[in-house]
Amino acid sequence: MGLGFGCLERPLANFFYSYGILVARNPYPFIAVPILLTLALSSGFFQLEVEQDAVYLFTPTDAPSKTERRIIHELWPVHENNFVPGRGVVTSREAQVAVMARNDGNILEGHYTAAIERLDAYIQNRIQVRHRNKTYTYRDLCLKYGDTGCVTNDHIRIISALYEHGFNITYPYFRAGNRGGYIGSAMGGVTFARGDNDTVLVAKAKAWLMLYQLKFYPANVSVISAKWEKAFKDHLSHYPPDPLISVTFFHSQTLADELTKNAESLVPKFITSFVMLVLFSIACSIVTIHGTWHIDWVLSKPVLSVLGVFNAGMGIASAVGFLVLIGVPYTDIVAVMPFLVVAVGTDNMFLMVACVRRTNRAWSVERRIGECMSDAAVSITITALTDAFSFGVGTITTIPAVQIFCIYTCLALVLTFLYQLTFFCALLSLATEWEARGLHCILHRPTVPPKLQNTSSVFDRVLWLGSRPHPDPNHETNKRSCGATRFFQDIFAPILMHPVMKGIAALWYCIYMALAIYGCTQLREGLEPVNLLVDDSYATPHYRVLEKYFWKYGATVQIVVTNPPDMRDVGNRAILKQMAHDFATTKHSMGDGSLQWWLPEMERFYGKQTVDISSEEFLSLAANFFYEMRNDPWPVDVKWRRAGDGRFEISAFRFLVGMKSISSTTDQQDATNVFREVAARYSQYNVSTYMPLWLFTDQYALVVPNTLQDIVVAVLCMLAIAFVLIPQPFCALWVAFTIGSIDVGVLGFMTLWGVNLDAISMITIIMSVGFSVDYSAHITYGYVISKEPEPRHRVRDALGDLGWPVIQGAASTILAVALLANVPAYMIVTFFKTVFLAITIGLVHGLVFLPLMLSVFVRGCCTVGYRHDDEQFTLPLPPSNHSYTSGDNPIHSFGMSHLGKDVPRHPAPVIPAYDNGGYQTAEIRRPPPAHPPPPIPRRPQQGQYESVGPPRPPRRF
């Protein structure tokens, strides 16, 4: 047998047919076990700890910047007495305050400086926290450098005083004699002037950036510092407005707090979404009495629909609890996952209920559930495989937030699927049993047959009417199709197949692809830190101030040399100077005047000629220089080691370069590449570069390769499933084409909608691969197995079977995520936008584009369902002179004779007599079997029945 859907579908269908009968006969264990398992796994919620490190979550694990940061951290770990502003790589327990002059004033003028000093004194002295009956202020918790005490913002007062007294303030490095300091990263919005020797002078400035670095080690001190940060946020949020200055602020816990705030905002949204899905499911479950608007309280399944949505909640709770128990990190972004899983679970519930409704009501409960499971279970297995595979592929990404989300979502989808095969299938069998007995779907009591509706009260007609099955299995009342199916077969499909509509659809598709491709050319990469915040966050203005005033000029990058040459050699020092010059003169550098390097400072201290002449004594001169400048940062920038001959030598050193033009993400990514390219020229010295923004620019660079990798692997997996699902390989190529078309549309239109390609949109792009298979593969399969010879009739069959379930599934998914559209957070709105695009584009492809393409390009070479008119299914009938008894009911015997004479017969359920189109009022009951249950029968095979009635409808998805 060749590889195809037939080699997998038939065994699965037979297995699920037998499995459905088993569940129908023993439903209660299949209900109890999932409930108990859910309760057991949900105990993991008691151990739930949220991973909130935004740098860890949203930057790739293999990002070069993480290696660069680790090198600096290992060589220059920050501890209590060696903190130097601008040189640390760990931002734990750090607070920032940006101060801007109002009315476009000059922040260097004295009255602005006085306002800044008041604010600084307020922060250092008035912000207090208590811990174990002791009060702490900033001065008790600050990091220090040597014997100088807390690192303060005194440079603001000094620079402003000199400016007020007419001194020239050079930029970005201010120098007074042999002493000076780098002010480029602290002073923002600078207007420049030119001084003597073409030096850059400060004409005016608009902002100052103040830093407050707290102790983060040991853990008990870090806890107190964290409390101070919280108090810092509360105090500055209520700081009295100053007529001279405006203030923005940020601290090291801000991103984590904002992620938590995002998650907390979703809780009421999820509850509302859950309720809306329940109401939607109930509405879809309502069935009316044929020919009336009265509700059929036997065929309607509102309680079952509620429990179907609850089934998805069980899968979510079990997945989260289990993964927490085994130690998988949990992050707040996972809070979006329930919206998706509940929607997918609801889709599958619709399918199972629809499949049981398509079965003949005159059949036994066991057979109806067996037929339902043989149809629905294969379909939802395909859906579960495609969705689980798409998120499973997402786990191979190197971005931890995406990886964690995909792990939780994949397991939640799998467990929801397993619960549907057990818990919900058992509930469905009980509901079908109650239906066979004519019981009310909610109150579980006998209903009023439609025959008596004219003599019944209004109360009974509204709340108690319930239909009964016809004793004749072939009667049309036992196999009613819904109005939506008739709409797609008789109205939508003929209109779609009209030549004019084909031309309009072709033009529509060309316009769609043109817009999608244009959007792809405008693709923007990366998740900016500001996008992790809610829109009304207090930190959002702070990021905007950094972009406007401090990232255009002045931010610094650290250059680390971990394999320096022999520094005593003048030639080696000349090469290092050339290297520093190369770093200082890139298009993103501020020139040699922005260098912060101990070697030029040492030459200035001794005189360049003295240093060059005393080559052999260079290291001794350097040691003496560092001692004399021990309160400056230069001694910290050098690492020493003992050589093999007992001498000390420099093992590593660093210097800093001022940068410019890094406000936009494109500029930041370009600057990262430029500085790394310069470092690569001097690879013999093991040169590396680092600044905190590098962590995010690496994400910008790697998000596209990660996304393409995941899409390619996911598409290959989906194609493998499609080749098994579709009988002919050529037809599976159209599935691949549709997947590609949908993904191009999602990428292009999300860009036009203002969404970047980042960790959040990557999740839903991966998801869209699975959704596109759900729509395309099932439509294609429905088309090729149709028994109709004409393409337009095949389209009619496929849309009649699949149109309404596809609409229900898309509507429930969009309904589940619709409430996310107005959440004031980029992450959440991005999730909504990409899910909405994936669903709507996939829906249009499934209902319009793909059927038209199949009708045009797949006409006869790829179809397997056509049968000649003389081929038909047959049903077993006893001899014409046979008389039936209650124990030999034709309904019960239908489909059972193939089991052989050795299978014992059992009493059939009592069926109410049919009389002139009405039903007698008799309670339907199923007597207990007189013997043990027979072996589970095999599913009836085609060609086994005599010619009676229409054939069994084809399997639908």
C-alpha cells in the first residue's frame, strides 16, 4: 500500500469505532479519571513561581551579547566598593531619573540646578523603608566606590556651577587640567558650539540623567533594596509638580512589574472570554423542532456545550500544573495561552457534536458513538497533530519566552485532546443516551413529543417539547441536515463556482498577494523594551526621553581586550592605539574625544615622551599611575596576572567609546554590527564589545532566522501530515501552496497593521502554520473523496461538509481573543492582531481561494472518491416474511448481523410506536442486559449491505 491517507485513516477509524462503543458502555470511568487527574496535576499551582527576567525571556540564549556580558561580569564583578557608573553590566537594583527643563529651558542654569538638587535630596533622604524594625535610606543601601562613599550625582552641581561662572564645558569628556570625567551619557539634549582647537563645547542642554545604584548582594540586602525601589516608584509618582523641571523614572523591577501587570489585566478578560464562549457554544447547540421555532429540548445540548468548554479548562489546568511540578519555568506571557486553547478545544467540541448529530437517531447509542468517534476522532486527531506540531516546533527556538509559551501551549492542546477523547466522549455518550430516552437535556426528565404540541400549554411548548427518533432507520427525520449545511451546498457553492465570481476571486487574490508581498518588504524586526510595558506605564515616558535626549549622543560602549600583547613594546601599544582610534571613528562613534581609556590618561599624567622612552619600565609606571589615580575608574579597568617569570603583567583591560545615532532599532542594530566588525579586525587580542542595548539588538538580528527556521520545520511537519491525510501527493502540494500563501499574508498584513516581527508575533506566526493546515488539508481531502464527477459538485460537497464547522471554529477563536483588542499593552494587542489575521486569512483561503484553485487545477488527476452509479452501500435485511419482536428489533439488528452467529443477542431499547406522523407519549427506557456485554464489534465495512436506502454519508471534518 502506498503512503497516503488510506493507510492511516482506516485503522484509526476502526479503532475509534470500537473505542466509542467501549466508552458508551462504560462512561463513568472515563469521566472520573480525567477529573481526578486534573485535580492531582493542578496541585502544581501551589508551587507556581513566575520568571520575570525580561532580558532572559526576550533575548536569544545564543545571543553574542550574553557571552560578551558574561566576559565583563566575570572580569569585573560589581560588589559594594568597586562600583563605577557606566561600567556595570548588571542592572539589578538600579533606579534612573531623567530630569528635563520645562519650556525648552537650559538645564545648566542655576535655578534648574537648584530644583534638581531638591529632587536629589528628596530621593536620598526622604525615601525610606523599614525592615525588621530598622529604617533604611538610599545612603544605607547604595553601592560605593573605594573610600569615596556613595556614588552621587554631584557632577550636576559642579558642571552647572562652572557653566554659570563662564567656564567652557567640553563635550563629551569634560576636563579640568589633568582631571576630568565623561558627561556624555549623563547630559542630554545638548546644543554644541566650537571652541579652540576645534574642541566641542556645550552651548546648552535640556536634560540630566541621574543614577541610583543599590546593593543586590547578599539576598537579604537585595530584598531591602527591592523594597526601596518600590518606595522610590511610589514617592516619585506623587512627587509635587515642579514649575521648572519634569521628571521620568525607571527601576530594575519595572519590566518585571509591567509583565505581571499585563498578566493580571488578562484575568478578567479570560473570565469574560470564557463566559462568551460558553454562551456561544450554548447558542450553537440549540436545535428547533422541525417546522417550528420551538426548541427541541431532546436534541439541544446546552449542558454538554458548557462541559465541552470546561474540558478545555481542564486541559489548561493540567498542563500548567504538570509543567510547574517538573520545573519548567512559567512566565506571564503564558497567561495568553488559555485564550487560544479554549478556542481550539471549543472547535473540536463542535465537531464531535456535529458528528453525533449526523448519525442515524434510530441506531443504538453504542453505534452512534462508535460512528461519531470514527469520524470525529480522526478529524480532531489531525487538528491536534497539526496544532501540537506547530507549537512543538516552536520549542526549538532560542528565545526563551517563545520556547516556554510553546511548551505550555503544546501540552495544553495535547491534554485537551486526550480529555476530549475520554471525558467529553463519555459525556457525549450519556447525552446521546438521554436523547434516545427522550429526556430533557437540562432537567433529565421525559419531554412532550411534538405530536402533542397543539394540545400542550405555552409553558410546555416553550420548555418541554422534545422529538423522538423514527422507528424506520431510513426515514428522513432521523438524518436531518442543518440549515447552514444546506446554505453552503445550495447557495454559497453555486455562487462561488459562477464564472464571474471566479474572475472576481482571482482579481481579489492578486490584490491580496500584492499587498502581502509589499508588507513583507516593509518588515520590521525586534521587540523593543518599551513594548514590554503597558501603554499607560510610568516608564513609557522614560524610554521616550532616553530615545530623544540620551541615545542620539553620549551613550557608551565597552571595548574589552582579554588577550593583550606585551604592553612594554611601543609597537604593540601603537597597534592598540590604532584599534582604539578605529572604534572611536566609526559612523556611530563620537570621535577620539569620547574615549575613556587609561593609556591616554597615563600618557597625559607622565607626558607621552616619558612613557615612550621608558618602555621597560612601562608596567611599573602603570602601577604607580593607578595608585595615584586610585579614586578614578582607571585602576578598575585593568586586570593583572603573574607571568611565568614571576613578573606581573596586564592580562585584560577595557576602554569605553561614546556613541551617537542609536535612537532607532535600525540604528542600534547597525551600531552593534559596526563595532563587532571593528573587533573582528583585531581578533588576535580577543576583543569584544558590549552595551545593554546589545541584548535587544541581538534579538532583532536573530528573530528573523529563528522565525524562518521554525516556519520551515513546521511546514515540513505539516506537509508530512498532509501527505498522509490527502490520498494523492499532487493534491498535498496545494496544501503546501495554501500554507505558504496564508503565512505570507500574515507576515505582510501584520507589518501593515503596525506589528513588528518579534518574540510575540513569532508565536502566532508559528501557530498560523497549524491553523492553515486545519483549513486547507480538510477542504482538499473533502474535495478529492467526493463521489461527484464534476469539480463544481465536488466543491459543493466539500463546502457542505466543512463550511459551517469552519465558520464555527473561526468564530469561536476570534471570539476568544476579541477582548484582547482593547488591552493597553503592545504584547497583548500584537497577539490579538496576529491571531485575527491568521484566522481570517485562513478562513478566506479555506472557503474561497482553495476551493476555486482545486476546481480549476485538480479536475480528475487527483480524485479518488468517484463511484459509478451502480455502486452503493447495502444494508442487511432479514427475509421479507420475517416478523419482528421487541427482542429482534430491526433497529438493533441493523449493522449487527455481520458479527456472526456466535455473537449473543440482547434486548434492544424500547422504541416508542410511530403513528401517522406523530409520537406516542411513552418514556423511553433501556432494560438491563440479560447477559454480559458482547465483545466490541468491528466497524461495518463497505460493500457488506444489501441495497436498502441511501448510502452512509462520507466522513466529514
